[in-house]
Amino acid sequence: MDNLPGLRSKPSALWIHILVWLAFFMIPLLFFESAAGRERFMIMGWFIQLLMLFYFYYNFSYLIPRFLLQKRIGLYVFLLFLGLIVVSILNILFVLGTSGIIERHHPFNLWRTATFPVYPAIMAFALSSAVRIIMEYFQNERQKKEMESEKLAAELAFLKSQVNPHFLFNILNNICSLARKKSDSTENAIIKLSQIMRYMLQDSKDETVGLEKEVEYLQNYIELQRLRISGKVKIIFTVEGQPEHFSVAPLLLIPFVENAFKHGVSYQDEAEIIINLSALGNTLVFTVENKIFGNREEFSDQGSGIGLKNVIRRLDLLYPGKHELTILDKNNCYKIDLVIYF
């Protein structure tokens, strides 16, 4: 027979089974006052209970997992009746084997002897089926939740891994451009990049990081962008509240900022990128505003890069029902407004 579910991993479950059956065997003794009554019970009654014990685990550990759960219903029903026949035969053999003790109180009757253990067996069947089905239900629910958690963790890891190379690719292009110009800012850019890489490789492994680290990460990114873009682009980055009191998923905000620099910078026209982060009470508000330059089709969902798509997906996974994301695209102006409730 199959091992009882949970007994191998949880020895306490085995003790529960043992104690329940001990109580089941002992409690009926309280109802017999005479010695003769107790003698009859100990001889005949305990044997019937042993048959119930056999039929309980015959159904619980063997028939249900191997036949009922495998949808082999016909064979399951056949083996149930076969078990009843075996129980009846065992009872007949036992009564005949102990006839010297039993018959002086109850003369032998074949039909009564054959059918007497059937009703207790049916009780054992009903109880074992109910217990096993309930256990299977909770086990399936637990496995379902574990699978959902594993799927969520794998999906988040995949989404985050997509953000890092995408961002790094853009930054390396910026530094390469500075190096070609032999700019004095190249060394400072490399230092900023090393700080960014440290954050990406170390802190971003955690499920959450302090919001102040995410802010520092954004500041380093913005400073690198300042080295690349022209003076016609005005960049405003403000922080309000106490970000050190908040924790967020790492690399969550950078795609919005990256998107603003990707589409909101012009080398001919004046441009402005406004970034504001507010951490007050139990609410984080993050806004990014910029104009849109260049081809509108490149700014569509198909051309806006994987970063923005991924952060929207991560928000749905990490903060379900606890965030609001509003994206406004009107009159060549683009604004995102993200609110996260903690």
C-alpha cells in the first residue's frame, strides 16, 4: 500500500492516527460493567474493530490513490466489494475458530456472522473516504499555491533580468560617446557607472531595497545623462518626504526615467524633463513628465523598449491592488503618475 500522506515527513501525523484508533478501541469498554460483557467485547468486538482498521486503510491508502484518483472507477468499486467479501470471510473464520468461547453466548449463524462486519466496514469506508478527500483537497491547494509562487518568482526574475542589460546597453553607449569626444567627464561617468553596477549586482538581488538606494541610483543615472545631452535640456529631479522609511522592489522606477530620456530629449529644441518622488505617510508618488520628440510610431508600445513594458508587468505582480499607474499622452506631452500604497 502507499504510505499515508504526510506520515513520512510529519511523524506527528502518525501519532494522531495511533491515538485516534487507541481511543476508538478503548472507549467502548466503558459501556460494559459485567466481566462476561467485557470478555465478549474483547473477543468479538475488538476483532470487528480490527477489520474496520483494515478496511479503513485498505480504502484510504490503497484504493483511493491508485484507483479513485486515477479515475479507474469501475475497478475501484469492484475492489471495494471484494474487500467487503474478504472482511466477511475473515469474520466467519474467526467465529469458527473461537466457537468454544463464542457459541456459549451466541449460537453460530452463517448469515449473521457474514453480514455483521459489513456495517462497520461501510462506516470505515465513509470515514476513510471523507478524510482522504479532504486531505487531497488541502494538499492540492497547497501545491497550487506553491506552483503559483514559483511561477511568480521565476517571472519576476526574468523581468528584472531583462531590465538590467537594456539599461546597461544605453549607459555604455553614452560613455562610448563621451570617450570619442575625449571629454573630461569620461572618468566621472565611469565612476557613476561603477556605483550603478554595484547597485545592480548587489542590492538588486534582494526582493526589496531601501527607497533611498533607489533614489541614489536614479540620481547617478540622471548625472550620466547630463553628461551626454545638450544644455538645452532642463532636468528637474526633486525628492520629498522620507524615502529612508520606505522599501520597494529594486530597479522598479528606472524604466520610467529611462523612457523620458529616450523620447524627451532634443538637440535642436528646448526640452524639459521633470521627475518628482514623494514619500509621505504610507504612500509613494512618482511622476515623470517630458515632451515627445521624434517619430510618434517609435514611441508606441511596439517601439518603446522592453523596460517600460516590464515595469508595468512587475507592478501588477508585486503590488496587486496596491498601486495606481496613470499614463497621459496628450499634445505631444507625456506624463506617468505612479502611486504605491504600503
